[in-house]
Amino acid sequence: MPRGNEKLQQWVCEALKANDGKASIVEICKHIWSNHELDLKNDEQLFYTWQYQMRWAGQQLVKKNLIKKTKLGIKAEWVLLG
């Protein structure tokens, strides 16, 4: 299984796919928690930092042109490309 940032990048993409290719950060966090709670609890270091690190993972996905960030009014979303 991928570690740290790679794992979170994968989970962000999974969350976006599960939400028809776009989701807010809160929706992504809810999806990750619902589907990976045990993984997070079993990785003590990641457990305390995963929401912060998930945002960095999203930034890496933007740099790789795999997702883009959009803003509709006050609501920001990440959108899966391709």
C-alpha cells in the first residue's frame, strides 16, 4: 500500500470518483474517514495530520494536472480531470 502523500493522493482521487468527479474538501474528508478510518487509526503519525496532509496531496494532484480547484461563490471544490 502506498505511504503518506501517495496514499492520500489515491484516496482523494477515490473520493472524487465516488462523488461524480467533484467534491468539496469537507466531502472528500468525509469520504476518506468513512472508507479509511481503520487505516488512519492504525497509522499514528498520519492519524493526527491526515486532513492537513490531504490538502498537500491535493496540491500535488493539481501540479500533476490530475485535478483542478474551482470556486463557486464561497464553496471551493476539487474536480477530477480526464
